[in-house]
Amino acid sequence: MFLIPDIFEDFELDSMNVGEQIVSDYLSYIKECEFIQKNLQISEVQGEIDVIGINLKKKELYVCEVAIHLTTGLRYTKNSKSNNVEKIYEKFEKGIQYAQKYFPDYKKFFMFWTPIVHDTPNAKNNQIEDIRTIISLVKENHDINLEFIINDKFLVCLKELRVYAKNETKALNSPVMRFLQIEESLTP
């Protein structure tokens, strides 16, 4: 059992969503977004966008949803049934409306980040097939190419962050990036 020392009794621990932090760092350090907002509340449609990044120089907007489901892979359920398609499509429906309304002149990128997606061709719920369906629905209804950062592609993005951290000598503010920076400094 882990005991918190008395000196931390009145200390409020900040809870961080590591997945959202990784995406924020990627947008900040790799895509050079000057503004990052996590958990943006959208009052018009009663929802939130996990991460938004804005690159002012290039007039680019990144609208990202993040799901870090490790053991089960990409798995949303409702009433004990798979709900991946409905849940993810609904998230992007809100994000697309927000982006079109407030950033009409920006080039927009819509991304879904999740590290593990299982491809089980003969299973009742095939997560890769769910992704194909979502991509198709978004393309059909909004003429938008939705990008999934999954599996190997997620790992490639982590490696990009690791290289950035290794090459940066100043202390990085993000706990994730600072961890990578320390780790990379220790490896021969």
C-alpha cells in the first residue's frame, strides 16, 4: 500500500490525462501550434473536444479526439454492445461543427489518437472495420478526411516526440516531454 507523506497532506495532486498530453505535445512541438487547448467545452452542442491545436503562421487547426484503451483496444460500449462507430462519429460531428463555425479560413485536420486498435477479421466487433466505417461516414457527410493515429502510426508519433526531446537542451515544461528528455539523456 502506498502512503502519502504528511508533507503532502494539503497538496492537491493535478490529474493529467497522459494521452491528451501526448497529443498536445505533438501538436506543440512537432506541428508547431502556438495555441493548445485541452478539454474545450462546446456549449452549442453540449460536448467537448479533447485537444485543439492552432498554428497561426500556417493557419492550421487540429481537432483531436483521444482514447487510451490499452487492454481492450478501441472499445466504447453502450448497453453492453459495441458503440465505437456512434460514439466516435458523434465526437467528430461536434468538432467539425465547431471548427467550421469558428475557423472558416483555416486548413483543418481532424484526428483520432488511440495507441491500440485490434484487427480481428472474424470477430463480431472488428475495431479496424469500425474505423473504416467512421472514416467513410465523415467523408460522406462532411467531405472531410479523418485521420486515425493508431498502432504503428501512434508509435511513430511517439518516436518523433522522443527525437525532439533528445535534441532539445533546455528544460521542457510538459511532464511527458521532460520525462522523454531525461530518459533520452540516460540512454547511451
